[in-house]
Amino acid sequence: MRNQNDAAESGPPRGGPLRREPVQRRSAERVERIVDACAALLDETGYAALTTKEVARRAGVPIGTLYQFFSGKDALLGALARRNLDRYLDRLARRAEAEAPRDTAAVVDLAVEEFVAMRRSVPGFAVVDFGAVGLQDAARLLDAAADDNSTVAGRLWVLARDLGGPHVTPLAVRVALEAGEAVLRLAFAADEDGDPALIAECKRLLRAYLGAGA
């Protein structure tokens, strides 16, 4: 018979908000520590060996505290994916503000470069970037009502609409996301830091598809 912790490890439907939003600063800091611990452990052990018990131990909180906010490890992955996406979009917006890209090609380059930078430096990003890289049956970490790439594409389109011009449609952003993700997966399979030639090809592909030239 499965005990309560076993059930919590597999979790309810993926995605959705925290069980309880932290109100006090101390609670918010604990949630951040828990997500940080999850990210670090994903790099060390991978998804299969990740447990809420070990995440709580690494974060320095009682297991009961973790379950106050997260229903299980997939809920932890969802929180990490949402944080990664928020930070990616913030980095991209800040860089665009600083560099003022003049056309879609420049925006494409920034988008690829910021993804690559996070893939190289952000803990846990290789396993869970904005969803579930290489995980089975885990396509709704960001939002229980939509697959992860639909959610990401929607948020990217809002940013691209302002930076890349009105010809960039939501469908074009979704297709570009799928294509770019596939090429970048190849790049990091070939080289742990990302194969430079494949990263360059990813940019060229996306520029051409989005009508920005090669």
C-alpha cells in the first residue's frame, strides 16, 4: 500500500499554483531555498532520484514545511520551471532595453543567447528549463490547462510583439520555439557548453523562418 509521502511524490495533476502562497518574508525565503535545493539536486541526481525528503534536507527545512507549499516533486519542478521562465523573460527584456535591437534578427539572436547563457549557468536548467526536458508525461508543469510549450510561446509572443514587429504571429512564435528547442537540444548533446556551430545554425534557422534573413 502506498503511504501519504509516496502519493505526494507522484503528485496530483501537474502545474498550477503553490498549495499556499507565502505571505511573510521568512516563508518566501523558505520557498526560494526549497526551489534552489530542487534545482541543485536535479543537476546532481537527475529527476528519477529526486525526492522531496532530500530536497527538504538540502534546503534545511522540515519535510512538513515543504508540503505546506508543494504537493510533491512535480509541483517543485513546476515552480522551478515558472521561475526559470520569469527570469528568462526578465533577462531578455532587460537586454533588449539596454541594446535596443533594431529588427527581428537581432531579437532572435538575443533570445537564443540568453537561453544558452541560462543553460550554461543556471542550476537544474538542463533538466527543467521552462518545462520538462527529457521527462516523460510531464508536459504541463507550467499550467495544468495547457502544455508547457504553448504557455512559453504565449508569453514569448507578448514580448516579441513589442520587440520584433507585428508580423510575428503567435503561431510563428510557437513553431520557432519548437524548432529552436530541437536544435539547441542537439547543441548541448554534442557539447556540454553548447556546440557553437549548432547554436549559430539555430539563430540562422529562426531568422530565416521569422522572415528576418539569414
